[in-house]
Amino acid sequence: MAESPLIQELLAERTQENIIRVLTRRCGAVPPEVAVRVRRVRRDKQLGALLAEAAVAADLSFSTGFLGSALGDGQEPAPGLGPTDGKRQRLSLTG
């Protein structure tokens, strides 16, 4: 079933806020520039991957490559983000 664009946007916003909430809980205060980059990610698949990585993050060194790829700026995703990798990969949201 296809969801309306409004519902998709609301779900994306909820997931973005959950990512920021998880990062705050795990890593402390999230810098505004990191929150802005998270809020620019709109695709459900990328948001899901980012949420999964945020849940195991030890710090805010999430990959700008991952966020750049999700935003379509041509940067490659960080290594280890593929579904078959099976290893926790540090990502950098800063930078």
C-alpha cells in the first residue's frame, strides 16, 4: 500500500527525531550541525540504516560519507554499511 507524501514526511520527521534522541542518549549533546544533517535525510531506507548505527554508536564519529550519500551529494557510503557486513561500523556525522 502506498502512503501519502504527508504520511511519509511525518514518518521521516519522527525517525529523524528518534535518531537525534538516540544519539543524545548515547553520546551526549548533539551539535546543531549534526542535527541539521540528520534532518536533511529523507529516504526511509537511509533513515533506518542511520537509526541502526546511532543505536550502537559509541560517539558522534558517524560517517559524513553515509550522510552525504543519503543526501545525494555523490559521496560514497562508509565501508561496512552493507547488509551483509555484520560488523559495527563507526560513522561520522561531523564535518
